[in-house]
Amino acid sequence: MNAFKISRRALSVALAAATLCGSAFAGEVEVLHWWTAGGEAKAAQALAATLKAKGHSWKDFAVAGGGGDSAMTVLKSRVVSGNAPAAAQIKGPSLQEWAKEGVLTNLDDVAKAEKWDSLLPGPIANGLKHKGHYIAAPVNVHRVNWLWVNPEAFKKAGAKVPTTWPEFFAAAEALKKAGIVPVAHGGQNWQDFTTFESVALGVGGTEFYKKALVQLDPATLQSAKMKEVLETFKKIKGYTDKNSPGRDWNLTTAMVIRGEAGMQLMGDWAKGEFVAAGKTPGKDFECVAAPGTAKAFTYNVDSFAMFQLKNADNIKAQRDLASTLMSPAFQELFNLNKGSIPVRTGLNLDKFDACAKASAKDFGDTAKSGGLVPSIAHGMAVPSAAQGAIQDVISQFWNSDKATAADTMKKLVSAAKVR
Ligand code: GAL
């Protein structure tokens, strides 16, 4: 699959849409995002092509850096200097923080005309509103609690794909003996935190996760269960390679793609990398729930907040962007590349692979069972200041040989209070 194929398809879908709505205004849309890795870039390109086909010009404001920490820093300085882009990848509680600054625009006109209220799961729609008004448009649902496995590497090592943490460490030992890096891990704060939240969910269970990492309950943050979570998390480090510190997530996924490493704990944007490399699930790679989390789902919904603009043509382009993001054709095209599933309900998933189908089923099932939880590592669960402070504590614990679980838990309680 190459980029040319995608943009041609995007182009024809979008051209048809543009002809249907007779779009006559050409504006510019400047969009801030951090989608620069293989699958991510293809997904972003599909968006650009769709907007261009509607007659608008696309100003790409990509700030590299998985998880978006750098993108958010750049965005703040642009907005402070009075030069906000038309749209920016902002999600979760941060949407409310930006809305309170009074810089976002109201998207109710598009949302009403296109019936977003009836097309989005209720809790997701609520998260995209401030004081009852839409301020952002969503594109997808990523599942974070995945384990990506190279079956060839497992076969060589005689290892069994794990569903529990004891099985995970047994597989890691076998892979190590076979000379394969057991766990591909990129040592960056947000990647440490991504691994940590899956361990917390798997070792502690859904109720523990909610109490500790959504409600930030001090007693749960400093409990025997949290000690077990931290110790399990730290044990993983012994199965990572010496080049792990600082490595980008996509280069880390590439180790699993090549069979140099056996497994990686990462959200399903990693699937975008496997697919962009021409790999097929069930054959070249496996997607399984992170150990102990089969009945749970950590969700991460990417959305674009829209800023107040002055130029009428650019406002029209911005409205077209909001409408495009939620359109059925775009939700399909984008998510096939991104590794996620459509956030718009009721779409046909025939073109999606087994991992996406499993994700969609589990998303629905966990929404009913109570196993659906927001990802703290990806900005869906707590205010951004507390998230950043907790993330730092987790990385300090991961990186230091001296840090103890007891000290770390005390620091977690303090970090949870940061606002
Ligand atoms: C997440 C984001 C995903 C993916 C990932 C790695 O926070 O929601 O879309 O881009 O970071 O960059």
C-alpha cells in the first residue's frame, strides 16, 4: 500500500462529496497534529486530501513527537501570541481547559445539521461539549490496552502468547533465552506511562484503575495493590534492550515487525505501523489484550478542537473540516490507516481487520459491563497538570535503580493534587 493509492481513493471519495454539496468557498485550514509516523502520516494525508478536494488549501502544522507533548507546547505558544490554527488535536479534559480560555469556537451548527448527538456514544459526545455546546469533532476510538506480538519470534522461542502477567514473564524469559529482545519499549515518559496504565488495569482490575487513575483516590494510590502494580511494571524493564531510552514508539514497533523483539505494549496506532509495513493480523502479527485486561478497554478518542477565526472563507473551511471528520466515508478511510475504529456508531466494518473488529466488539461489551475506562496516559482521564505530574513520577520510578515503591506511592499522592 502506498501513499499515492490512499490519496487517490481519498480524492475520489472527497470529490464526490464536494460535488454533492456544491462547495464553492475556498478557504485555508491550518491543522495542528502530531501524526508523523508511518500509519499516522497516511491517516493525516487522507484528511488533507479530502479537504483539498473540497477546494480548500491545507496548511499542515505537524509537530513530531508521539503522545503529543511537544505539539501541545507549540500550540500554547501559538495561541498565546494570538495566532491560533483553525484546528488542533486536543482531547479529553484538556478540551474543557482550552474552552475555559475562551479561544474555541462553537460547532453546534455543524453538529445539529449532521445529528452528532444521535451518532456518538453519549459519554463521548459529552466530552466534546463545553457548557452543552460542541467545541470539538472526534475522529476515532483507539484502544490502549493491547499487546502486539510477533508470532515467528514466539515460535522460535517456544513461547506461548500471554493472557496473564505470570504468562507474560514466562514468555519474556523464553524469548530472552532465544536471543530475542523480549519487550520492545521506547523509554519516553508517555510510553512508560502507557505501559504503566496497562499494568495497573491488568494487575489491579477495572475498579482499582478507576479509583487510582481516574478518581485519583489517595488511599488507592498508596495501597498494597499499587505496590504490586509498581513492582510488576518495574519487572518489565529487565526484559527491555539497552537502546530503549528515548526511542520513538514507531521505531520500537518496527523491532516487533522485524522479529527483533517479541512483543510491545502499545495502543492500536501501533497497528497502523504494521499495516503500513504491509503486515496482516493473524499471520504476520497478533493483537491480544494486555495481560489480565481482556474484559476491559482503555479508550483514547482523538478529536480536533476548533479555534475562533475571523476570515469568512477560513471559517467555511473549518466547518467543512468538522463535517468531514465525522462523515462515514472519511471515518472509514482514516481509521483503516490509523489502526483505530470509527467513533461514529452504526458504520459497516467489513473492510476492517480482525483487530479492529475485536476492538469494536470489546468497546461495545465493556461499555455495558463497566470495563470501559479512559486512558490516563493519553489525556482522557484527569486534568492535564495532574496527568503530567503523575507521568513524571512513573518515569522516575522506571528510570531509577534507587526509587522504591513506597516513596513512589507517596509522590503519586502529591502529584495527583497538582492543578
Ligand atoms: C496518542 C494519539 C494517537 C497516536 C499516539 C502516538 O496520544 O491519541 O492518535 O498518535 O498518541 O503518537
